[in-house]
Amino acid sequence: MAYVVLARKYRPRDFHEVRGQDHTVRALVNALDFDRLHHAYLFSGTRGVGKTTLARIFANCLNCEAKISSTPCSDCIACEGFQSGNYPDMYEVDAASRTGVDDMRKLLENVHYSPTVGRFKVYLIDEVHMLSTASFNALLKTLEEPPNHVKFIFATTDPKKVPLTVLSRCLQFHLRNIEPDVIKEQLEAILTHEDIKFDEDSLQLLARSAQGSMRDALSLTDQAISHGGGSIAIDSVAEMLGTVRTDEVVEILNMLVKGDRSATLAFVNQLSRQAVSFTDLLENLQRTIHELALAQIVGQADTEQLQPFVGKFSAEWLQIAYQILVVGMRDLKYAPDHKIGFEMTLVRLLDFEPVTSITSEPSSEKNEQSAHGVGSGRGNEAKSKLASSESKQVSKTENVDSQTNMNAVQSTRTPDTGDDTQQKSPVSNDNNVDREVALKNPIVSSLIENFDAHIVDIKRT
């Protein structure tokens, strides 16, 4: 017997075998059990999440000879026909290959005739968004008021391209991406049934690489079995996918702790020779930083290899590091090549001196030594000179301010003698003093230097 790939061999045959789409399964099961059936359904979602599978199971439930229910008998002619894929009243069409209006007319020309053997004629149109505008227009009237023996099921990866006139005539179900933990559990069950050796880390890597698609996960598993010679191991899977293991991420964290730039760049060169995907490596670093940030709250990391790093990084650095990695991932396509973009991201991480547990104690000791007068002679002399100069500047500013206040008091007490010269001279002196004080203000001097500003008038309070 020819080999059947895992994605086809373990395709769900009923609703109980579907994984990761509980919200859609619950709605369809209740509709079948309580006989509240619509004439048109639209399943949307990314590739490999179960759109066509749910459509076939639903059509099987509608035509099971026992009764309409969410649990078909699997023994009647209709159930056997659906399992073998040759049921006569199931019309499965790929819209990507039949986009013309003539194809739609041929498909619908027999829609008013009764089913051949079953209760319903089921029209499953996959990738329905590929139909032309004329095809959608030809479908509208039949879709709005189809015969009682007709059910339409549409599947699409891009519901935004489906006209609103079609969407309004269908019950819409959006299938979510499947969680990696759910994919991992399904892979464990399948490999156990197939009697294939595996380890937990390799399945976790395969589930994460599938990016929410069960079909992609099973296809990668088939490839991993072939690559590993009949078994699945983390080293083999990492080599096949061009990704890195937790050991490489831990090594990078150690280099960040030590601040060893030369060793970090040498390690990146080694990863480049191994044809590692730097995009995947940045993603793994983001996951690691996220786990360390949560571990500081909980006090323990989920991975044993990351436990020694809990408390080694400050909370502020973890936030900055995560943002640097996000920006590095975004800007990777703008770099001359991915290796250069990854190296620059690591250099940014190294520039922020992440270690707190090692550097915090020496810094506190230095503060205590400086408080007791212990330290290098040049550093203390420079600090004392800087402090004395600052104190002199403060004293000069205070003297000028006090002199200004005294002049202001004298100007207010000057008697009105009627002589304009005597009245203006104290004010002009005060304005000169105020101008000198204003020029010493760093904000005013910055405005004058950078924006070519001028002092027009000084108002005294």
C-alpha cells in the first residue's frame, strides 16, 4: 500500500477529532442537533486551520442516512462515500481554477434538481475570494433563495475580497490560528500511534514553526521523520529548519552578562556558517526576554536553562532589550544582509550594560569610599574642583540677585523730582543688571545661540 502523508492520514473525520476550533465546532454541533440549519456558510482563516475539513464533516452530518446529527454513524453508504471522497451529491470546486462566469453557470445549472442519493446537494467552493465579479453576480440570486435541498459552504483565506452582498447572505465563522500547545499535543498523539521516537523539545520547535497551522505542523513532522532517519530529535529538527536551540540563546545571554563583544561577534560568525535563520534567532531572543521579564514577577522561569539568569537583569533593561529586539526584527529587511542586522542588534544590547547583580555592589562600595574620602587622587581633586566652581557660580548668582533686589527697592524709593535724567538712570542700571543675569541663564543663552534670539525688554516684578 502506498504511503499516505500524515496530514491526510490523520485528517479529522468528525467534530470530536477537530483541534483548536472549539468555538466554531460548538456552533455547528448545536445547529445540527437542534435543527437550526442555514443555507450558506462561510469559513475563513489562514492555511491549514481546518476550513475544508469542517466543511466536509458538516456535509457528512447533513447526509448521514441514520439522521441529521453532529455524530454521523460512519457505517452507511453516505459516510463511506464522504470518507473515500466520492460522494455524488458533494460538489467541491476550487474557485482559483474556475473563476469565469461560464464555470459558475455550469455549476448552478442543475441546482434545482433533487439530490441523487442524499438529503442535500452540498456545494463547497474553496478559495471563494478568487471568483470574478461576474461569477459573484451570477451566484447572488441562487445564494439568496436556494432550493431547500441545497447548501452552500464557502472557504477563503481572504474574506475581505469577498463582496459584502455575498457575506450578508452567509453565516460567517472565522477559524483562529491553532495554539502551539494544542499542535504539540496532537503531534504527540500521532507519533505515539505511529510508534516513532521523539523528544519534547523537537515537538515544541515543530509546533512553533507551524505558525498556527496544523497541516504545516504535520508536513514538517513528515520531513523531520525523513531527515532523522525514522526518529525525531532536537538537533536534527534544528538543522532541518535552520533554527537555533535553547543552548544558543543561553550562550548569547551569557555573553550579554559578561559584556564580551569580541566573543559575541565570533559566535555570530559561527552561527552564520551554520546557515542559521537570524529572523528565527531574534524571535527566540524575544521569547526569552519575555520569559525573563515574567520570571522576575513570579520568581522562577519556566525553563530550567533560564533559571540562572533570573535577577541578573534589571526590569528596565529587559524592557529596553525587548524593544531593541522588536526594532531589530522590523529593520532586518533594511540591513545589507541579515547577519549585519543581527550583529547591530546585539551591539545595541551590549551598549546598555545589562548586569545588575554584579555591578551593583562595586558601585555602592565606590559611593561609600568617596563618602569617606577614599579613592583615586585625580578623581577626588577633579570632583572637588568641580564642586568649588559650582559653589562659586551659585554664590555669584546669589550676589547678583541680591544686588538686583536692592536696586529695585532703591528705584521704588527714589523721590519724584521731575528730572527725567534722575528717574531714568536707576532704571537703566537695573536693566543692565537684569540683562547680565538673563544672559547667564542657560535657557536664554541657548535660545540666543541656536535661534538667533534677542532680548527686547525685561519686565521686573
